[in-house]
Amino acid sequence: MRFQHAPEIWSGYPELVAGVVHATGIRKDAEFDLEPFTAVAAERLAGRTESELEEIQAWRRAFSRMGLKPTQYRCAAESLLRRFRKDGALPRIHPVIDLCNAVSLAYAIPVAVLDLDQIAGDLEVRPATGDESYLTFAGTTEHPEPGEVIFADDAGRAHARRWTNRQSGASAVRDTTSNVLIVAEALHPSAPVDLPRLLATLTHTMATPPAILLTATSPSATLPAP
């Protein structure tokens, strides 16, 4: 399976820094210490809101460039930080999701985690044609607008809408999931330093093979069979 960003994404967002982690043998009873990550997030949010963080501001600018209202459609990291600031915690869903959410909070960088067994063929971040289908968590089907940035597989299914805004229920991690793809993407000025640190944190915590960094000259990652 190959994951990549389309050339249009790299040319339109040359500041993009991205990387992937492939993890197998996922268990629903895994345990991770999330407190160090939530403590970092709490410290960063002390006396300010998530919209003041440069990582979030960069995504807001990108959403504006995509023709989206940043206060209506937020990147996943901003949504998590906003909920964490208001509630003081995030709900527990699945150990791997909980870990990725906590790391996303600490770094203020969107982190997507997808069940690889639910993805048909390759997965590409690209503009939609308008023919793709997107399954919501409520079980309804949507069709992204032409030009909208999506995560698309070879079967024409969108596994994320509005780039880092909302993932699909089709590849959501479940108790039966054993094989996942984790994708982290950042646009802020210090992303070339911050994103590799985030990926190293995940690979160390989950004891996975090294992460793969993606660039405009090396835009794809080929994952081995589980």
C-alpha cells in the first residue's frame, strides 16, 4: 500500500511537512501514559486559546486558501485543543486513538489514524473530483465537492474531508483493528523540527518501525504488508 500527497498539494502548500507511521499488532487493551502529553497541552493553553498557537494559525490560513471559513471548519488539532480547553480532558475511545489525540494536543499538529484494512489500494491526499463517497460516523454518505482536499483510496472512497478537518467512519479504528496508518501534517514555520519530533514520540511510545518523512521530491511512502 502506498500513501502520498498529490503534486497539486505540494505545489499549493510548499510549507507542508508530513510523515507517516505504520503500526501492526494493535490491541484494544494496550496502555499508554497520556498525562505527559495532556500536561504539555494544558501548559501551552494557559492564559490563551488554541487559535493563538502558530501551528493552528498556519492551518487557519490554509483553510482560508481552500475557501473555507476557519471558524466553521477547523483542523482536527484545533478541534481537540478547543474541547480539551473547555472540558479539561478528552473522552477515551481506543488506546491508539487516545494516544494520537494526546500527542496531537501536545504538538498542536493534526494526527490521523486509519484502519489500513479498510482502505482499498493506495491512499492519496488530493483534490476531489466530486465522484468520491464519504461515510460519516453516523452512517450516512456524502460526496465531497470538486476541488476539496480529501484522503482518497483506489475505490473512490474519501477517508477524510477538508484535508485535516474530519475523518471517515469507513476507516475508523475499532476494537478489531490490528493494522493502522498514522499520518501527521504541519504547515507552521518550525514544522521541519516539530513534526519529526512528533513522529519520533509516536514510534518510541508504540515501539513501531521508524516513521517515514514525506517531501515534494519524495512524496510517497510504501508500507510493507502486515
